[in-house]
Amino acid sequence: MSDEFVPPPDPIFAEALKVKDEKSFVHFLKVLRDDYGDHWESRTPREFLGTMAWWGSGDFADGEHGGDPLLQRVAVMLAVGRTRQHENDD
């Protein structure tokens, strides 16, 4: 079994995984902005950032990011931020 991250079938995750440099990161940010709407589970910046921190604390806990381009990892964290994780209520 592979430890490689496999995102759910989600066009935003697909865009996040295409990030390789600053230009593609800016493109991703525009796609993420255009995706914003009622289907986002995070309703506040606190929830959004809390979910990013919750997910990233496992991913970046040892200062590693799996060898992927760092901006790609940040893009994935932003994509994850759209969801609402109840574990981030601390």
C-alpha cells in the first residue's frame, strides 16, 4: 500500500496538484477564488485556517513536505481548508 496522498475526485484538488511554480500557484488561487460559494463547508476564516492547520500539522509535523514543490503543498492545504474539520475547534 502506498503512502502517497490521493486526493478525492475534486477539480480544486486536481488544480492544486498542478502547482509547480509561482505562475501556476497564482492560477490555482484564481480557480480557488472562483470556486468560493455555498458548497464550502468552512464558513469563517477561523474555520478555514483551523482546518489548514489541523491537516498541515500531520503533513508538516516533522518539517517535511513529501518532496513535492512547497507551493503545491500549500495549494493542497488551501484546498483542504474548504472543508470543515471538527477537530480544529480548539
